[in-house]
Amino acid sequence: MKNQIPIVVLLICVLQYCNQGIAGLPGQALYYLTRETWHLSAVAISLIGFVAIAPWYCKIFFGFIADRKGTIRIFMIINMILLLLVYLLIISVGLNLALLIATGLIINACIAFSDVLIDKVMVQCEQKYSLKGRLQSLQWTSLGVAGVVVAMCGAVIASAYPVDMAYRVAYMFAGIIPILILLYMLFWFKDEPAFVQTESITTTLKRAVGKLKNRKLLIGMLFIALFNFSPSFATPLMIIAREQLEASKIFMGYLGTSSTVLMVIGFFLYYKIFYSANLNRLMYNVVLLTVMINLFYLYLPNKFVLLGYNIAFGAVSGVLMMALLAFYITIVPKGMEGLFYSLIVSISNLSGGLGMVVGGFVFDHFGYATTVIVSSVCTFLCVFLIPSLQLKKVKI
């Protein structure tokens, strides 16, 4: 039946995205470790992040595996076991710079691979049951709820323990969801025959090359790359909040919590209202409202203004994010969902990672205001690509 989400799909989609969110629990403790204990620059922190999340740039390779028959259950089990072993290693021996990068790579490889496996199921379910992005909104709501836990509990852990102990405690709690997924995969989940393919890799590659000739797909991927490349000022903003506005660790937790809660509200609004909107109009709103929100962050007289921005723009940002993700699905060729959705998201992640490094460089050399302006200008340029996407008659 249309608009009905199979429970087996819903459960694993929600659990996987919850795991992605909970995996960020050590994030605040790691920031304080790298910036305030190791005294690394913004660009150095950005480079560490860029390298550590490299598996997210390579999701297309995971996509080839995801399109094989009977792979979801076995690889999800392997990913969760490896993830738990890495968490145990960090808890046991601690971190130095080399271990931070190495364990970050392994953790992100496990989560990115699992993400591809489950997103294949999600995309096919979206297309088969005409869900119009609604399953995605539930996934991201799960991620958002996990993000609320991460924002508040991460701040509490970072404040309650010395830096070297805080991230160990955070990794210990981050292991709870992988254990649940492992148990689900071992005892309840079975690969759904409707969601797998049996053709050879050579045949898959030939079909993929043919799909890449599609103009809408190519322009769509270019738009995604340029939009996500816009130099990020997330790390510079955290530095400004901590070192100039003197925000405490707990206050940073309040900021993260308020932002995430309101984004979840935005996801819900998308699920209930905006999923049926005209996609062309939504994409213009994504670009122009993102630019407007960015420019507000030029004015930061005190830490409470940051909280005000979160309250004012959080729900809007949630709706905009879901609209962008719904656009991703519209350019995915049918029959190759695992491969092409992972390719699109790989492009998104790689361009976003490069934007993070460029944003750190601009901040270190030219300051915070310049970083925000450059980011806003780059984002605005994406508006000129929208007419070429030919979305006027498209509904999500």
C-alpha cells in the first residue's frame, strides 16, 4: 500500500540514524581536548575532521557492496562489532593525535558503510511506496532526538570529568545503540529480497556509466557539490563562543540542545506539511534562507544572541535540510539506489569536508566575519543553477 512504511524497514532506519547521532557524543570532549588542551588551530582541527570522515567521501564503494544480494545483515553485524571494538580500545588506552585520526577513520567507516546499507533500503522504500521523503524525515527525526541527547549529555560529561576521562565516558555510552543494532541484526532482521540485486559488478558498472549521461543527474550533483562546499564557519563559531563570548561548556550544551530540538520540529513540520510542496520553490528557499541565516551570525554581541538565533532559525533549518535531502532522492536513478544515492551523498560529504577546511583556513588568516561573508556569497551563487535543474513541475 502507498504511504505505508514496512515496520522492518522503519526500525532499522530509525536505529541506524540514532546510532549516527549518538556516535557524536564524544564530540564536545574531543573539541576541548584538541583546542583547549592540545591548543590546535581552527584549520588543524578542521583537517583532522576532514581526514577522519574520509569514509563518507567514499560511500560509492560501499554502494557497490550494498547492491549485492544478501549483504545488509552480514555487513551490519561486522560493522557493529568493529565499532564496539574501537570504542573499547579508546576507553582502555586513551587518545593521542595519531590514535584520534586512526580510530576516527575506523568509526566513520563503520557508520558510513552502515548508512549506505540502510539508505539503499530507505530510497527503494521511498520510491516503491510513494513516501515523498517521509521515511527520510523519520530517520532524521531519530538523528535529531539523538542529537539532543548528545548536545546536553555531551556538555554534562565534558563538564563533570577531566578532559582525558570525559571522552572515554562518552564513548562508553555511545556503544549502547550499536549493541541494540547488533542484537536486532542477529536475532530479528532478515534481508528483504525486494531490496537486493543479483547482477554482476561488470553489469552494474556498465549501467552506472549509462546513467551518468543523464543531464538532470549531473547538474543536480553539481548543485549539491557547490552548495555544500560553501566554507563552513561551524568550528570558528564555536571558537568565538568559547574564547570571546566566554560561553561555558554547559551553555554550549544548551546551544546544541535548543538547535537540535528545533531542527527536529522542522523535520516534523516537513513530514506533516512541506513534503508535498513544489520542489522548485523549496530549492530557492533552501539557498536564499540559508544565506539570510548565515548573515545574522555576523552580529554576535554576547552568547545569549547565539541562543536567540538557534530559537529563531532552528525549525526553519530543519525544514530546509529535509527539502535538500528530498531533492537528492529525485535525481537517484531507479534500480541503482544503493550506488547512486551513496555517490550523491559522497559528493555532498566531500564538498562539505573541503568547505570545513577552507572555512578554518579563512578564519585563521582573515577572521570570523570574512569567513561568514565568504560562506554566504558561495551559497548564494548556487541560486543560478536552480533553473537548470528543471524542477518547476516537480513535486517531492
